Amino acid sequence: MIKLIIEVKFEGLNGIKKGKITKVYKNPGDDINPKDSLLAIEANKKTGELCIDAKGIIKEIKVKPGDVIKIGDTIAIVEGEKVQSKKPEPSFDYFKGFMKPKKEEIETKVTIIGSGPGGYVAAIKLAQLGAEVVLVEKDSIGGTCLNRGCIPTKALVKSADVFKNIKESEDYGCQVENYNLDIGKVISRKNQIISQLGEGISHLLEKNNVKYVKGFGEILDKNTVLAKTKYTETTIKTEYIIIATGSTTSKLPIPGIELENVLESTEILEIDRLPEEMVIIGGGVIGMEFAFIFNSFGTKVSIVEFMDRLLPNLDEDVSLEIRDIAESRGISVYTSSKVEKILQDENNKCIVAFTNNNEKKYLTTEKVLVSIGRQPYLENLGLEKLGIELNDDNKGIKVNKKMMTNIPNIFAIGDATGAMQLAHIASAQGIVAANNIMGIEDIMDYNIVPSAIFTDPEIASVGIDEKYAIDNNIEIEIGMFPMASNGKALTLGVSEGFVKIIVDKSSKEILGASIVGPNATDLINEISIAMTNKLKVEDITKTIHPHPTTSESIFEALLASEGACIHN
């Protein structure tokens, strides 16, 4: 045998052209044969184990668990000989009758469908209260938040922040030469964090004796859940059911939205090359976070928003401020704009055609990110057959304050309810549902729910805004303090933003707040605690705030509501 150095490349697997490596079975120095599995890969709910057309000794493994690979990527170096490939073994689908699935029946007190921040928190809480719990998950543990939402985007936010700091290092007296961005390593770091946290959740479930069942959960009747995979069927007899199936990206009926370079928020998280230009359709939370991330990476970003302002659900002053900041960073903003179609030119670039104030406009771009929000995932759960009621707009499962549906032993939590699509809301709802199942009276209160947006600088809010107070004839006082007058903010290199606090004129209780600036997502907790405990302005202003900190801006804004601001 003549030994060759063979560069093994990924050529696709079971229809997977691009996916995440979940396991590597071989190490350098190991023997390899054509029937040996080299690695496992998953993408779009498909999984498979890769074998290679080579026999010999592995000299080098080029990938690791968590890496995303595509066709053409090198995965290993082998010293040996090429082996003529055989036709792949047929893929058996048990549900098409080729083989019978492996069947199992189990009994439990509570079955939860979905392992996101609502589902897994509810599972752990129930277990702590003494219940037997089965958790069913069709995809990856942790749900959208961990795998395709909150956590991965924040990992990218950190990389963007570090890169921006390097670019601006001379402003801080530091000189950095020959720097560049490796988007592959950015994505790899993100995947590593996801993997670590996923393992952590798995450990917590195991520690609390929660039984984890992989499969798509379908409710057959009010006391039976069927969990299905390609190879297994698990019938679960249960006293209670919690639906925690989360949400999926909303779709727009735009011609051209199916084009290769038109991406959703889940797909942009696996991007393998930094685009020179990007058009983001949607100026809501997700769109704005990605706009600042890719702007910091060096991509030319444009935002096309249907409403007349960015982040239309927030205080108008916040919308105006973040638009000014975005445009100062070179982000182009088009509000009051409707996307009509997306075309593709001869260079494989996208042309976004839209109307802006009744004027037709066109943007040519390398990538388009569609980011128009999310909708409850309720497909094929068996809800209609059971007669489970939906909300008036048919978006989300109708529940009462105990998180109970119209069927007393079936509960629903998280994005599946169509309520505020926030991970911390889902977790809170999960605890409420768990308590009520175990006989502990509990209700969900949505009056004080902080929100956090990880733009640059950050945005946070809680309670009511100025417009709500005016529309509802609430007599208020407003306290505002600019971050440009906060010493700590200036040392951080941030002069944009403000703290705006809404105070009841008669009672002096805090009714709401909006913050734009450094540490905004942490600062909002002081306001949330104050509101929960019905603290008055004086209760906060008599509390000594440390100097220099961004928390002083809250102190000053509350003083401003009484016309007594010191540093502005």
C-alpha cells in the first residue's frame, strides 16, 4: 500500500450542507476505516454520523464539537489510502413503515413540552416541590433563548464590543496594530458558550431527577403525550401538562424572501463570512441588536422599518435617541417604509425595493436580514382536537393568571401564550404554573416587567412611559438626566443616552423608567425593585449611591423630577 496524505473535506451528509458538529469520535493517532464514524453533525432538525472514504491513521483533526462546517471545509488529515465509496445505506424512516419504532410507555405527574427558559425552569421548580416530571424536547435543550436567541446574540454583542474598543483604542491612549476580525472564531466562541450552558441545564435536570425525553411532543388527550422521533415513540401518561413550545420567526409575504442571501435571525448566527453590506428589515429589538453588532464588525448596515420610528413599543425619547446614535455610527435608517420585493442581480447581490413616504427606493446589498418578530409555535400539538382555546387574535394559547388553559390540568407558558416574548417572563410563568399544579396559590403579575435591549449603548425599560400616562390621564412628573453629565459614563467613553423616570405627581411613587446608556440593562433593576415595593422618590434619593457609578444617574433623574437635580 502506498501511503498518501489525504485532506478529508466535508461533502455533505443526509442532505446537510452546513451544520454544527455535536461530537468527534476520533483523535490524532487513531486508526480510521470507511465504516468508522468520524463525527456527528446536526442541522435543521437533521442529524447524521459522518464516515470517510479513507483507510489509515488520523494525523490531525481540524474541527471540534460546536464548530459549524459547510461543504468544502477540511475536517481531518489522514495518512493512508483512498477507498472507493459505496452507496450509502438506506435511511430508514420508522414512520413510513420500513421498520417499527422502539416504543416506551411511562407515567408521571407532570409532562412539559419544550425545554426553553419556561419549560426547564418549571421542570426544576416542580421537582423541588416533589413532583415526578418528564421534559419533552424536539430540538436542542434550552430552547430558542439559549440556542438561537438571547445567549448567542449576547456572545456576538461582546465580540462586537471588544472589536469596537480595539478600533477606538487610540482614544484611550492605546495603540493596536494589524488587528482584524475572525468571524469564524466569533461564531465558534458563541457555540462554545451555548454548549457549556446546555450542559449546565442538562446537569440541573439530572440533579433534580427530571426525566428528559427527546422527541416532538403531541398531546393525544388531556392525560396523554406522545413524544416522537424518527426511531422512537414514547407514550407518557400524565396528570398535568405544561405547553412551553416557544416561538418561531414570523414570515413576511414578500416576493424574493426565499433567496439564498435573505436570512432569518437564526441563520445569521451561523454566518461564516462577514458581509460588506447588510439590509435589516425590521427596526425592533432583534433588528436593532444585529444592526449595532454588524456595524461594530465593520459591515455597512441599513435598517428598513415599517413604523414611523425605531423600537416603536418604547418611549418616544428612546426611539429618537437610538436613531441619532445609530446614524452617528454610520447606520442608515429608513422609517415609514414598506418592503415591496427583494430581487437578485447578476452578481448574486440582493436589491431591496421599498416605498419610503410614497417614494420608491432601492438598496443593493450582500445580505438581507429579515427581523420582524416572532410568533407562537403551536403546530401539530393537537390543540384543535383537544379544544384548547386561543387568544382573541388566534396568536397564542389563552391562559388565566394561574397559567391555566380552558382545560384545568393543561397549562401554557412562555411565547406559546402570545404574551411578552421575554425569557424572564417565561421563567416567571413557569414558576407560577408549577406552584399552582402543586397546590400553592400563585398568579402572574405583568405590571412590573423590565426589558433589556443590547444595542450600543444598552436600552432598558420598566413600567409605563410618558405617552401611556398622557393617554390615560395620569398626572405625572418626569425626571431626566443625561449620561453626558455622569462621570462614570464619560470614563467609559459614552456621552450618549439618558435616564428618564415617570413619577406619580400626587403619591410620588415611581411608575416607570427608560434608560439609554452604559449598564442600562443592570441599572433598570433598581427601578424594578423600587416599583415592586412601592417606594417613593424620597426613599431612593435618601439612599447614598456610590461615586463614580452609572447608578448616580438614577439618583439625579429622581432629583430632577422634583426640580432639584444637582449635576445638570
